[in-house]
Amino acid sequence: MDEHKDELFVRAGTTSREAYALDIGPERAGWGYSGLRVLELAPGGTHAFATGGSEWILLPLQGGCTVHVEDRTMELLGRESVFAGVTDFAYLPRDAHAQIASGAGGRFALAGARCERRLPARHGPAPEVPVERRGSGVSAREVRNFAAADAFDCDRLIAVEVITPGGNWSSYPPHKHDEHVPGQESELEEIYYFEFATERGFGYQRVSPSRPGGAEVLAEVRTGDAVLVPDGWHGPSIAAPGHPMYYLNVMAGPGEERVWQIRFHPDHAEGYR
């Protein structure tokens, strides 16, 4: 990952190609598993792609769509925006061909992970998404665990959404998951993708080293930006007052067990869970 140390903050538009407003694969990130694409479709637009050696979750950010994969057709109702509430989604297996169509157009995340098992294509209904209120006071936020390790079956992929009210901190206290410590910590690469409820919305993302020469980021983030976390303590994620913040977390790693286990930074953990 060393050659990518200066590229952990991915500014909106810098990885765009064709229909993708954002395209971060393991090669671009310099790691082994996690990937994220943001697909933009005009009204009546379609997009076809091969899943390759990765499993993918198609998650509507704005708008709805129809997805054809294998012998299944899934209608995703989607949502008006990421701030409108949870959405349904579709799981797309590795080694498949998928086609996405949207009559009204929209924006769709493709959260992916290189994997070994080929699981069946499935629809994830919005009413089945667990929603968690985490933290309190200025560290209160909403976590939508649509593809958390204990909520939806994948081979390696773990993905959740977080809504942070304007003026609040989330991803706090700082935590890490960059080494395998049985029962305490799992090794997971992570991508943060940001959107804001207001046109000029902004916030801040911190990643600090957990080891000599480790990842370090202090970035002002806006809609469409992403931050890569190959290792290190990550957090806080801070929403500027008056600017509610959304982020999508995409994680995957080499562990035999698909599990999210973290360790909090010892200097900041007390009283902020």
C-alpha cells in the first residue's frame, strides 16, 4: 500500500469512467478485496457489467431500477435520496452477468468484494434492514446495517450506511480493524463514501496511524468524495453544523470468518460508545 499513501483521500470525479462517477477497485486502492463503484443512469438508461471474481450489492442512492442477473429479475423501489430512509437492494454473485435499467434514472452504489464462494442472487427488502441508533448527544447517529455480518449473508462483503446529524461526530471513538486478533479484532479494508443533505455540505474525516508509517488522513469531505482505510485508527467523521452527513462503509478482508470486530482507541474510548 505504500505507493498509495498520498491517495487515501479520493476527491469526487477523480476516478470517474464511463457511467461510473466513482470507481475504486482493489487495484486502485492497492489492497486485496474491497471495491466501490457509483453508477449514474440517465432516465431510460441501462448498464451491463460482468461481476467477475467479486460479489456485489447494488444499493440505490437515489432512484429505483430493475436488475437482471442469472435467471432473476429484481425490481428495486429505491428512494428519493440517502436521507429519505432505508432502501431495498440486490445481491449479485461472482461470475455472473448483470444488467441494470432505470426508467426515471438515478444513482446507484455497487459495493463489492473479491470472494471465493458463489452465493445465489437475492433481493434485500427494505423492511428487513436493521436500523441502529448509536451513541448519544453530539455523537448520536443512525446506522443502517443492510449488509452487516450478522444481518445479510455474503462471502466476504460487509457494508453499512450511517447518517450523522449536522454538528455531530460519528465513527467515534476512533477504532481499528487492521489485524487478526481472535475474539477481539478482524482484519478488514474499508472505504468511506460521503454525501451531504445540503448543496454546500461538508465534513471532516480523520484516519491516524496504528503502526509506524501507517495510514494518515485529515480531509475535508464533500458529496462524492471517498476515503480509503487500509489500516489505522479511523474516526471521527464530523458533520459540519447544519449539514447532515451520509456515508457508506464497504469492508472486506482475508479472514476465514466474515466478522466485524473492532478495537477502540485507548485514549478516547471511555464514555463515548
